[in-house]
Amino acid sequence: MSPAPSIGVLATGTCLPERILTNDEVAEAAGVDPDWIVQRTGVLRRHVAEPEQAASDLAAEAVRKALTAAGLPPSALGLLVLATSTPDELGPSTACRVQALVGADRAVAFDVAAACSGWLFAARIAHDWLRAGTGERYAAVVGVEVYSRFVDPSDRATAVLFADGAAATILGPVPGGTGFAPIRLGSDGTAAGDVLIPAGGSRLPASPRTLADRRHKVHMDGRAVRDFILRIFPEVLGDALDRNGLRLTDVDLLVSHQPNPLLLRRAAVDAGVPEDRVVIVGHEVGNIGAASLPYALASADRDGRLRTGSRVLVTAFGAGLTWGSTVLTWTGAQPHGTIPAPHTEVPRTEVPSAEATRPGVPSPGVPSPGVPSTEAPSAEVPCAEVPRTEAPCAEAPRTEAPRADAPRAEIPRTDVPGAENPRTKAPHTVIPRTEGAQL
């Protein structure tokens, strides 16, 4: 039997809705000043789907563009894995909708629900699937969110960040020594209530009461989420470096989930990652959940920040709680007209320099990814508006992001994201909505 092939990213594609929701619009509904949003999160704008657009429409367009970039027909796909927290419906899988829309009739299609870590969880599945020797050669892995349907506009903790968008990657065989290193994933279900959409499932089916109580909107314990990110970030970095025998100086780029620009920069700098090696796109698209990481990867390629042979440290973290990391040796994907240029400067705050040059020291209170669990922008060319076949993708102007030179923004305050909130850890307890740093 021939050895299993190395699997890497062959191409990328993205789709953002045409409509842009500005900070002025969000601030009015949330009862805050537009400058407050920039100072506290670094987000300048976000994209919002039209009423007739669903997650499958955005995802299908991103997959089409990735296939075009890879020079492959839809029939070449043997697998289509879709990561989302905002599916078209509870069933069937949104991936099946996308399979039908793109004509990938030979692809096995299903969803992965791992929140903002979803794309990396899906990539792990696709990676192992393509190496299993069962005949499939190419896989589409797509992250997509339509958070705008699940955000309370009056909740400043969530409304200022969450947005809509999709990003897809085509995975396939690459030369030995390139592509994905083993992908390590982890979960901590004891904190599942930290961020969730409480109603609409079998525990709290839709009812007049759940609608009145806004239980179909995103609820979050912001302080807990913020603390989780700052703890898990150096752990997943250190774990990926240790497993691959690397130091931070061996890494060309860090591509991560994008909770918000200021929080990501703070976590990276605290972990000792040079700022010029961190890909940040959240200022232009907000937090697009499972699409954030692949969108950042596509953006880095479009901006010329990746070269053949570049080592990319990939990290993810999200609700569940979930997390993961890997090292991806780049083989030269070619995105299909979906990521804007030139690159926009990201809003920033002053952060203290980190003494460490290599992260990885376990932090108390969070299960370490080192413990075995499972191995392993803005805008776009307009797309024709053909219902259920083409999702309009925006071509929005790039905005120069202001730099905030005030002391490092303290996300957790009682009057800003991160407010104190009683946390109940009993099983299935619905956590009261609070304000805080977001996944």
C-alpha cells in the first residue's frame, strides 16, 4: 500500500454580502457612540445578508470561487464539510444545500458545529478523510455565518461585532513535507453555557415565551469568554510549536480566528508573537465565526503575505468551548477575486511587550491542548443575483482604520464588554446575557 498523501490548501474563495452595516448604524441601535465601538473592539464595519440570503447561498458562492481558483469542476469533490453556528435550518445539513447549489453530486456532504473553531474541526475531518485511501481526492471545507439573524441590535456586547460572511478552501494532495501537520483539537463542555443561542433546539423549542425573551439571539458571558481566549491562545500556540519542533522564529505567519482586532492583537503580543506576523481582518468584516479563520487565510494570500513554503501557525478557539491548532506549510493557493487590496491598517491600542519568545506554558483553569484529545478584507466582485445559485458578494471600499494610542483597552468593565455576571454552571443552565469580549 502506498503511503498516505500529504494534504494541504489548494485554493481559497470568499463571499461577503453586499450590504455594509456601519458603526454609526450599529451604535444608534445599541445605544453607544460609534467611536466607542472602535476604541473597545477595533471593528469598523460588518457585512449583513439580505433577507432572501441564507448561509447556504454565501457558502455556495465561496465554494464556487475556490473551485475556480483550484481549476477544478464541482464533480471533482469527494467531500464537502461545512462549519456553521447559523445553518439554513436545523435539518438537513446546510452542506447538503451547498452541494446541490454548486452541483457537487459526487461529494459526501455534512455539517460541523464547533462555533468559531468550526473550520479547523472541519479541516481535520477532511484531512483525515482524504488520507484514508477510500478514493476521494479533493474536499471543500467552508465556514459560513449569518449572525445578523441571531443578534439583538440593542445588545452592544454582540451587535457591535458579529456579522455575516463565508470563506472556503479546497483541500487536496500536496508534495511531501508540505500541507497540514497533525491538527490537534480540544473541547471543554463544562463551559458550554458561556456563549450560546439558548432557544430553537430540543431543550427550548420556539414558543411565544422564547421569542419574547429573545432566547433565539446570541447570549454570552463576556468576561468568561475573554478570559478563555487569553488563557487558551498561548497554550494552543505552544502546543503546535512543540509538536512540530519549532520556535516562533520559525513561523512566517499566524492565522487565527478573529474575535475582534484589539483582543486578537493583545493575545498575540502577550504570547510573544511579533505583530507583523499576525493576520488581522476583523476590523473590516467583524467576527464572522467559522468563516473568520479561512477568511484571514485567504486575505493573507491575496495580500501577498504567503509564499510557497511559508510556515503558517493556525489557531482556533470558540464556543463549546472548543479550540485547536496546527502548522500549515503553504503550497501556493490562488484565491479567486474575492479579497480586497490594498491592505488596511488595523485599529490598535498600546499593549505591553511580552518577555516570552515562545508560548506554551499551561494556564490554570483550562484543559491543556497538550493532553491527547484528537490528533490529527473588505469586499468582493459583485456576483449575479440568481436566487439560490449566486450570492451577491460585495466590493466595498477599504477604510483606513484609526489608531487608538490610549492605554490598552480593558475589555472587561462594568460599563463595556466584560461586565460582571453571575455564572451558573449547572447543566443546561441558560446564562443571562452580559456584555463582553466576543469569540
